[in-house]
Amino acid sequence: MQQFTCPFCGLRNETEFHFAGEAGKIRPDTLNEVSAEQWSAYLNHVANPMGHSREVWVHLPCQEVFIMQRDTLTMAVLGVEQLRREPK
Amino acid sequence: MSGSRIQNNALIDRGKTLSFQYDGKTYQGHPGDTLASALLAAGVKIMGRSFKYHRPRGVWGAWFDDSNAIFNIALGADLHPNCPATTTYLEDGMQARSVNAFPSARFDIKAMLDWFSPFLPAGFYYKTFMRPDWHWFEPTIRKMAGLGKLDDSVSDGYQSDQIHQSCDLLIIGAGPAGLAAAVNASKNGSAVVLVDDHNIAGGSVYQLASDIENQSPNLWVEQQIATITKNGGRILLSTTAYGVYDHNLVALVQDLGFARAPRLWRMRANRILITTGAIDRPITFANNDRPGIMSASGALEFLGRYGVLVGKNIALLSSHSHTGDTVNRLHQAGVRVATFTAGDNSPIAVGGKNLRALNVDSISHPCDIILASGGLTPLVHLWRHAGGRLEWDEAIQAFIPASATTSLRAAGAANGVYELDEALADGRAAALDQPSPKAKNTYRIKPFLPELNSHKRQWVDFQHDVTVKDIELAARENYASVEHLKRYTTLGMASDQGKTSNMTGLSVMASVQERTIGQVGTTTFRPPFVPVPLEIYRGVRRRQLFNPPKRLALETQHRKANAALGEYGGWLRPAWYGEGDAQETINREVIAARNHVAIIDASPLGKIEVIGPDAAQFVNFVFYNTLSTLNPGKIRYALMLSERGIVYDDAVISRIDQNRFIISCSSAHVDGVNNALEAWRQDGHDPDRVFVHDTTQNWATITLSGPKARALLSCLEIAVDLSPDAFPHMTFQQSDFMSAPARIARVSFTGDPSYEISVPTLHAPALWSAVNKAGKSLQAALVGVEALAILRAEKGYIIVGKDTDGETMPHDIGFSQPRLRKKSAFVGDRALHTDAANADNRRRLVGLSIPASENRLVTGAHLIDASGSKPRSTGYVTSSYDSPTLARPIALALLENGAVKIGDRVTVWNQGDVRQATVTMPCFYDKDGALLNA
């Protein structure tokens, strides 16, 4: 049982979290032409890095969506970042 | 008879005598005995039969390193299967029977299987039972296989505690190194937990022939425990660490006595120190599985802990230098020990159920017990669970822990440090996370090469009857990788899990391949280290506490009305009302709903509010249908897609005002829809300009549906103009009911005019009784979920996930406009224009019609295209009912290119039963919507 840090709630068991995808994926602008290859890459292409990985996770009880960096080999959590920008 | 009890300072309570039975005979033992030690003391040698050939077996080890003696034990009303005799403490009145033997382990009628052993080598099953078909043989083989019998009553009152704790340092194993480490670590006030699987700490100290740090072993252990406790450290006895999991979570199972469910501890430790010690390795020689051949350390454990002398005339066969304690202890006990070095001297055990001699170099040495010690194997299982690496140490012929990480250490014999003083120093250093002192090593071991191509059988896995010959065969057939070897021969696969058989098997493979054991490598170690009952994972999560359903605010009222409650989408809801025949009751509810008015508790329907200046733009993006053009006060039906364009849910969406929407999604999908909305909000939009708030459980909803719905609603004290022009279909009104806010939405899931009245949950009982009171004169009926399912199918309304599947896109179920016309981006938009989405053979939603005289179709039945050379499934029935309204069966189906097949005949196949049906539009009731819009 891993433990992750929710930016909002703190350290919690992994069963409270859902993996939401690799971070940094940009949704193609579908109002313009998007090739089948581009769309397929958006849907299906995952890098699955061995080692350092940057991912989007959700903490289900508070529903915070955030970015977590972790090492997929050692399972070490390297850090979490909140998605929310500070109010201007 | 060779074992006997002697007077020494063993850990049993000789003042009390316990009586028990084994295979029908009565024996005596003492508190502190295990079943195995009490039987050995009584001279019993045969304690089990092997799994495959039913060969007689005695105990090999004195603790978890024995897999030969496994008993079914009855005590009072409790009957527990598969208890290891060496780790089950004796209780008065126990009745034990060896598993896998009938009538007893001493005389087992299946022993004749051993005569056929030349025909049953490794891989025999895989080669033999292939033809004609494995399933032909399976029942017989299953009957012959397996160990103890499970009694259903085992689970009565059998419930495990589960405890979650954390500590600074968890020390696993309270032997010399573990105790010394715990003393050192607890001195500075850190939270230390020391666990040991025996009920008395000390580990291997009771095997010692000499003092430890100038004290008797018993006194030394007492002093360490006193110090640890005084320093605030905790000691958990009878507690086995059986697995190490991610982020330093260690699973501990605590034995609470026979027939009591053990306790699970989930211990999160900042640091883990493994001081689990080392165990004796068997030696492969001819007939080495005879009862009376056991490990040297096992014999010393029986002597030191239980005061049991295993024999009178002992031969010791070893391959290493550290046999001094064995010889000295046995000499002190007054026994003659003849020592032999294992090597090229072809040892053979002579005798059957009673051992007579050990032949070495063809010279016979009479004995009643042979102690074998093929070297020490550090217990590195937990080290590997935790992800620690191993390295092969050629000098001590063992895999030992390699590099230490900051939070994981091993010390003492588990770390390959076998000298007592060195092990103590290693433990003390590891406790403070200091580097290990450089250990002197006087341990010498001769690399043992098993004798190959022998005609005599040499056993590697005692429990599964794997011999040296089987491993040679596996290697010949190219199952050379250790993982393949293990699976082909079943070596180390049963409750032993390789503890004793692994190293022996590896040494045989190394001999065959002429490599070192280090080059051969070892198999993966996985939890659990010892067998644990599945119960420990269940704990209190049983029956009602296992995935508890959500409860309606009106459950009391439904029960009073004789509702049959069932679970639907996570909610406990009325399936129907009344006690008569279920189908007749449901049909009556449908008819009442069509002719008069239905009262339905629709509270589980989703009520997710989306609020904020970007709300309109947001819902327009997340949903398939265009919602930005929806006017306040209006309602629109909308589909939610995944980015792959697949229908995930359907919802009716009300626009309350310019910046506020209520998403009324399906009751089973509320959490999923809410999660999707939150994910898009936070990762794709400005989360400060739109808010998502699930108010599903804040509001109770009662639906009135049918020709008299308006009449019933007008009887309630809710001030709303109900005329069709003022309150048309797909609009909503806000009002008050008994000074609480009320929302009335005119939407329909039945095809008749319907009004969903929502009030704050607190006011649900008042609304329920008002509706029921007013409904009496209108012949209103309470309608449950089953009748509602028929009503909606008659109208052709889908249930997402039932009438759609993982390939269904919106244009497959009749919603193609947004795909072609919507001007703004939305979730799944691009996926609706792929080649697959544009294909004309997509499965589309259709209706199926069959004559009134026939039975309804079976849900899931295939729609067959028999025109080709082979019949082919072109779709399937998704919903099927006997329609009470139409007095004939109806069905919905997904059918390839169904849109152009309306009016065609189609063949419906279900498990050989072939029927004909006519393809229709999915709607069977009020096709032009005149009733709905009235």
C-alpha cells in the first residue's frame, strides 16, 4: 500500500486516489483539422517511463486533481503540485 | 519408537499434562508443546503423507520450515483444516488427523501410488491428461488432490481484528540479533516494535550449547526483554511478518490461539530491520525423505524449547563447519552422535517406516535418526518483498542481502553473519543505522554437488515429491530457467513455498548445468511467507458492511407499503410493492401507471449543480448536445461521452438561470459523472469561474407519471400553473411546498406526462404522505424500479450500459445532430468522425417485435446472419419484456446497420434455440408523442 500526498488533504493511502493520466498531454484543438494520427496519439500514446514519471492524479474524497511526480521503479513519491493557479 | 522427553530447562510447563488424539490414538503433552513436539516425545515418527505418492513422512523442521506434518484439528465444536503440526500449540482435548492420508498416516491405502512413481515423473500431468480433454480427467484428479477438508462452520464467529499502526523501527525476529538491536534502538526513545512468530522470544538461543554474553540463554533473553520494555519498546509475540509491501508497509499476522481468527496488523515503519535468522538446508541423498531424517537445527529446537530428544542413536550428515552446538547439545543429553561429511561418499538411508542405518561409502552405520544439515540459508524472503537485492556469496554458499537502503536493513544470520558475537554486534549497529562491523567469518562450507544419474530416489521437495531425477528431466526438456523449473516440477509450490526445497533444487539445477547457484539464480519470493487465512483481509467488512448500499430517506415509508427492496446502482430501492406473485405485481403497477398515475421514489437521480460565469460554456463542452442555447426554465436531454466518443451516461439538464445548471444524470452514474465534471473543471478550465456541486442526497424526488399526473399534482399545495401551455414538456418550475422550496421538472422516463417534484430531503416524508393521500381518489399506484424498467422500454427509452455497450456512439442510438452540426468543441468530438465511427455496419438501437402468442426473447440472445458460409452474430437483445400495456413481448436490441433494416425479419439465436423476430423502430408506445405532450 503506497501513500501519496494530496496537496489539499495531506498524506493518504493510495486506495483514496485515482490515476488520471500522464501529465502534459494537450487536447488537440478539435475546431480545426485534427488528423487521425494526432487524435490517436492523444487518446492512446503513453510514454510509460521507467523511473521518473509526471502524472495527473485525483484524490477522490476531496476531488482535488493534481500532478504527482514519482519513480515508477522504486515507487518513491518525488513531489506533488497543485494545478490551481493562485488568484490574481 | 525413538523420540523421548528428557529433563532440561526447556520452555514447557511440566507441571500440567494435556491430553490429545492423533489419528485416533491418545497421547499426552504439556503446555508450551506444539503438536509435533508432543508426538515426537511420545515416539511418533510418521506425521503425514506426501502429496503425490503418499509416502510416509516425519517432521523435517521444528517450526515453519516443516511442510510434512499437516493436520486437520478438531477441538470442541471447532474443526480447522491444514494446521501445521510444528507451529500449532497443543491444547487439551485436540483431535488431530493427518491430511492426505486414510485411514491414518501410518497406514495409508493410497500408498500404492508410490509403486507407480516411475510412470509419474515431472510434467506427467501436462503430457498425459491433454487427450482427449483435460476436463474429462479433472473431477477425478481434483478429488485426489487437495489437503484438508473445509467445514462451513469454520467461519461462524471467525472474524479478524485489523489494526493499523506505525513505528520508527520495526525489527522482525527476536533472536539474538533482533533482541540486541531492539535494546540498542529503544535506548534513544525511538518507537521500536519487535515481532517474533514464537510465543517465547529468543529465536535460536535455545539451541546453544554454551552461554551467551556470559549468561544462560534463558536469563539473557529475559534481561533483553526487560530492557526493551523499560525503554518503551513494544514486543509482539506469536506474530509473523508475512509480507513487506510498498512504502514500508509490513503485514503482521498475530496468532491468538487455536480456532481463533488471527489478528492482522498493518504496520507502517520508517525503518525495517530484518533479523529473521537462517534455516537448515536439506541434503539430497538416497531415500532422504524417510521418517526420522530431519534437520539438525530442528532437532536442537525440539531439545531446547520442548525438552524432546529426537533419537537415541543419531547420525549427523553435514556439509559445513558449524555443527559444534548440535554435537555438544546431544552429547550433554547423553546421546551418541556419529558425524559424517556429505560429499562423494554416496550416503544411503536404510529402512522404511523405521530408520535402521546410514550407509556411507558402503559401510553401514546403525542409527534411529539421521540429522541432515546442508548448510545455512539466510531467510531473505522479506528482504526481497521489500525490493532489496540479493547477491550470491560463494564463501558461504548462500544468497545474502546486497546493498542496504536507508530504510531497510538486515542483520545477524539473515545477513549471512553466523557467529553469535558478530551477529549481536551486527544487530546493534543496524539498530542505530551505523555501518555493519566487518564480521570475522569462521563458517566453512563445501559446495555440495548432488549426485546425478542415480538409480535411487533423492528427494528435493518433500511435500510435492520432487526428486533430483525430476529436475534432471526438466533440464533435459529445456525447462532450464528457475521460474520454468519451479512450475514444471511444482518444486517449492505448496505451503513450503521453497523455504526448504528452493536451495536444494537450485543446487541440483546448478549441477546439471555445471554452473554455480549464483549463476542459476533464485525464484521470486512473494508474500505470504507463511500461509494466512483469507479472513484476515475481510475483518469487519462483511455482509452489510461490505459495500453498503445508499439508503433512501423514505425507506421506512416504502417498508410500510410492503416494498420488495433491491439494490439498484448502489441504492436500496423498491423493486415493486406488495407480497403476491412478483411478475403479476409488476404488471399491475405498469397498467396502473398507464391508466391512472404512478408514484415513484426517484430520489437517487443525480442532481449535480454546475454554477458560475463559465457554466454554460463548460456544460456545452462536457456534454454532446448543445446546451449553450438552452433557455433558463428549459430542460434538455443530453449524452455524456468519453473522449473515445462512447456514450458514458445520459442526463436531463435544467438551466435554472443564466449561470446555473442542474445535471440530472442516471442514479448509478452520479459519482462517475461528478468525477468527470471535476476533472474537466480543474484540468482544462479555470476552476475559479465554474463550480461543480453534487446535491443528489440533499433533495428527495417523487415522480408522478401517467394520464392523471397533472390532476394529482394539482391536489398538492404547490402553487404552479399546470396547464400544458404554461408548463409544457421539458420545462421546469420553482415553487414552495409547505414553506420549503420545491422544484418541479416536467420530464418523462415512461412516455406519459410526468412531473418530478424535488424537495429538501427533510421534507420528503411530508410530500410522500401528501401525494399518497391525494392519490387515493385517483387510483394512484406506488410503482417500483422493475415496472419503471418496462414502462421506459415500451417507450424505447434506453438505459446506458444496458441498451448501450462499450462501442455505442450517440448516432447509434438516434442522436446524430450534434455530431454533424455542433459548432463548438466537445468531449469526444473528433472520435465521432473516425473511420470506425463513420462505418455503415455499426450496431444501432432497434426494436424487435414478435407475435403475442410467443414467449419473450432472452436478453443477450444473438441476432444471427446465416447468409454466409458460417452463421455470424450481428448484434444482440439488450432488453426484453412482456409488455402489459401492449399485451405482447417487446425487445430492444443493438443490430448491425439496424437503421436500414426496419421491417426485416431477423433470426434470434440463444443457446441453440432459434427464433424469428421483426425489426422495428425502438419505440412501441405513443410513437408520435401525443400523450407525452398533452
